[in-house]
Amino acid sequence: MATITREEVHEALASLNDNVRLARSAIAVCLPEIAALAGLDERASRLRALLLQAIELLRPPHRFPFGSLESRSYDVLTLRYVENQGIKQICEELALGRRQVHRALIQAEERLSQVLAPRVGNGRERSEERDSLTDELTALASQPAQVDLREVAQGAAHLLRPLAERFRVRLGELEAVGEGALVLADQAVLKQVLVQLLSSAIQAAAGSQVGLELRPVGAELGLVIRFHGRPGEAQLARMLDARRIAESQSMGCELRLDDAACAEIELRLKRGRPTSVLVVEDNAGAIELYRRYLASGEWQLHGVSDPRLALDVARHNRPDIVLLDVMMPRMDGWSVLELLRTQPETAGIPVVICSVVDDPELARSLGAVASLRKPLSRGELLTTLRRCLRQ
């Protein structure tokens, strides 16, 4: 069976933010799903997403603390290649010596090569079939917005009425406890999750009834699907797949089955609307990194790689905050900042400078509310965004 070497993994990770090098790396050539793509940017984007997803698979299944031995592979890969930290900084973060960090990186890259190996060569159909949902979730570019959960649930139930009739199941009317049903979600993904859960519930409850209820759960809104029946293997697998999709979108999803074959599925979603973040950055890898840092229903990211378009996009989208690079071709970030500050439609939008150029006094004098030096961690970014939005 064909394999991917640690050296090939290292080459790809070292090129994570360079589209040309990443698209031409050995891994891009030996992975059929990447090699089949025509454009360099498309190949680089898909491989970058695949590598980031593979790193996430090394995250321990239980919540071991940062810096623990169990999470070391995940920690060193994230710090080195996702956050672009140097070896000295990683040593300080993890309280390890240089030799220990180098050894941990080699071991982590080896583990990553084993994660990616089943995708190479022939005879990988079963692995691909098993991991096809991961591929879909990796490629999924969702756009959370404020949607009415009641309307989406009623739409999913209406769609499934022919299936309910076929299985002689009565779909109960949606019951609501409390006022308001606005939640934060990608409407298309939310509907797909609901359709999949309802379909499985209907098939498991043949000849019976499926009920739906909306109810507040703390700061969230819950949708409960109740039915009497024991899901078969295929139905349970579909429910678990739907839960994976939901959790990838920051929705809570819990399946409860008791010995009396009474079942409940509870889907929980955040209320409100997402915070819109406009990223003006010519590096596709950096935009992908910010997208990963802000990958929750709390944020909605728009990326602009051509700084000359920043003003028009900001006028049209009216973001809550802007992340702005400085060193960009065709138009530098300082000029973009000056434009945003002097136009009435965009003057009130807070701008955070994110650049290797560390000049916070200049940034503030030109109208930026904060300045972050690259490379930055997820914690730094989130803390700064929330502080600037509160101000």
C-alpha cells in the first residue's frame, strides 16, 4: 500500500501559507483528490483545509489540558504550523527544551502521515467511504446568519410528510415554549441536519408519532424531536452523522434512548446574529487561518485578497469589525485604513491592524482601534476582537 512520508508531511506543512509551493508539494501530487484539481489556488486551498482537518484529528478525544503529554502532538503542530510560532516561543509555551520540541514535532508529523496515508493509491475505497463525511465538512464553507428556527423546522417537517405517510407516522404540530425563535445558523446546513434527524426518527417510529417542541435552554434555543421506537443500525448511523454535521457548525446535539424505546433528539442553537468580520489580507493562508480561529457560529468572516476592493466591500457588507494587513501589493494597508476612516459609511467601523509591521502608535494615530503583530494566536485574536467590539 502506498504511503506518505513524514518528510512529505513536513514539506506541505512548511508551505501551508504559500499557495504555489503547497499546490506543487509531494502530497498534492500523490493524493488523487488533490491532484485531479486543475488550478493551483484550488489545489492549495483544498490541501490546506485537508491538512488542518488532519491536525484536528490529533486533538485528544478527552479534554486534556494544553501542554499535557496526551495533547502534545496536536499542540506542537498547531503552534508551529497554524500559529507560525518559532521553536523558541514553543519552548516557552510548553515549558520544554529545544530537543524535546524537535522530537515532539517529528513524532507529530509521523502521526499526521499515518492519518493521511489511507488516502493514497489504490485499495482505499473503504477508507474514503468511511471518511467521506469528514471530506464534506472540510470543504463546507458555511455562512451563519440569523434565521427563524420555527420556520426552518416547519419547512423540514413539510418536506418529510410523504415519508411520514409511507411509514404511517403522524407528525405532530410544532409546539413552542416561550417567545422568539431567532437563532444563529447557516440555514441550508440547519435544514439538512433537521431533515436527516427527522427522517431517521420517522423510520424508527413506523406506525407511531413524532413530536416536535421548541424550548429555551439557557441562552440557547432547543428543538426536541420525540418518538417511540428503537432506531435500526442504519437509522442510528444517520443520526450520528447528523450530530457530526451539527457539532461542526457549533450546534449542540444530544441523542437520548431509554430501555422503553422512548427516544429524544435535542438540537441546541445559539440565539442572536453573528458578528461580521471583514479580513483584508492578500495571503490566502492567513485568511484560512483566521477562518479557522473564528470557526464558530459567533462569527461570520468575509475575506478580501485585493486591498483595492476593501472599501466597496465594507460599504456593501457593513461589517462589525475589520482585520487589516499592512504589507500588501497594489495598495498598502495604511492607505486602506485612511480610506475607511475618511468615508462616512465606513468611518465608524473599528479596524484592527494585523501585520508583521509592529507600530501600534502609528496604527492608533491613523484611526485603528488596536494593533496585533503576526504571528498571532487564536486567544489573542478573540480577546482583541471582543474587547474592541465592547468599546
